[in-house]
Amino acid sequence: MEDCLFCKIIKGEVPSNKVYEDDYVYAFKDIEPAAPVHVLVVPKKHISCLNEMTENDELLAGKILMAIKKIAKELGVDEKGYRVINNCGKDAGQTVMHLHFHLLAGIQMGEKLV
């Protein structure tokens, strides 16, 4: 998608603080973190939201989840715990219409980040 911010980040047209990349997934630090560890995990294929995934994307869905697991381990948050959030649609708070997952960790969920 030509005007998609995340597609531009994946292509390297917009800078990001990359955390992980493979053939299917790109992950980078959120610029407005809600936790000490806040990584956005996005498929390289443009899909606007979870509702747009098809049965043909089942492999991709698994690749995204396995990437999240790898990232959590690499960042050392797999043992203590982490949260994965997906907002689907504007009413859910999705601001970039490219499927993405928030990996949050490093703080007890429910605590305020100072």
C-alpha cells in the first residue's frame, strides 16, 4: 500500500528502531511506548486489520506469533511475562491501518508508566 506508514517503515523509507526482521515479519520499537518494552510487530504483507486476513494467511498468522515469541525471548521478557495486543478498527483504537501487534513488557500490567 503506497501511503501506509508501516509499509514505508518496512521498505526503509521511514526510519525505525528495528528489533526483529525475517521474511514475513518486521518489528520495531513504538515511538510512544506504553511500557518499558513496547514493540510493534507487523507482517510485511499489507493487511489492513485482522478482519482482512483470509485462510491464505494462516501461515502468516503463525509466523507472526512465532516472531513475537522470539522477540520476547531476545528481549529477556519471556520468563516474567508480556502482553500482546491487537486493535482491529478505529473504535478499538487502531490508528495505522496495517495489521500490527503490540508486545508490552517490563512493567506489571496495570501500573502507570512514569
